[in-house]
Amino acid sequence: MAKYCDHVYSSPQDVAWLEGLIQQLPGGEHVRVTCRDGRIVTGIVSEPPILQVAEQPDGREGSNALLRLERAGGATLDGICDIWLDTITRVEPLIHPQVSELSH
């Protein structure tokens, strides 16, 4: 079943770019991602994103993938955040969340 998203990609270069982002997002990794709109989201990758067939509003089909982050709030998780991979401009691996909280 196709998911709907704003943008899909079908050229080999674009698919390789998405796959490169997936390689930076292994399951269980604590990361900070920066999005095109300026948002910065920190969390734990619940599982590695998987390329999937998706459809744009105009009906064009191609590939994209969703990143699901479990957001840490203090010592507990405070929510889930889904981010389309094509909106990510930067991925930064972080140290374990409990350790990083001690440095604040």
C-alpha cells in the first residue's frame, strides 16, 4: 500500500541519497536531525527507515522513507516524531541520552 507524501524520488541519484541517509540512522541510535524548515529534533531511532513506494498529491509515484524518532524528555520517552527523510538536511549521532542529560 502506497503512503502519501509531499515529495517522492525515482532517479538513481536521489534514491542513493535517501539510502545514504538511511545508513546514518541505525535502529537504537540516539541522533539529532536538522530539517529544511529549521526544526531540530533529537531522539532515538525506533528502527531504521525503509524505502517505500509513496505517492505525491499529483499522483506521481516514487520512493521516500519515514524516520520514526522516540523523543526523550528527561528520563522517559515523551512521544513519537515521524519525519520524511527528504526533509532532513543533517544527521548527528549523539551519545546515550542519559549521559547527554548529565552534561546540561
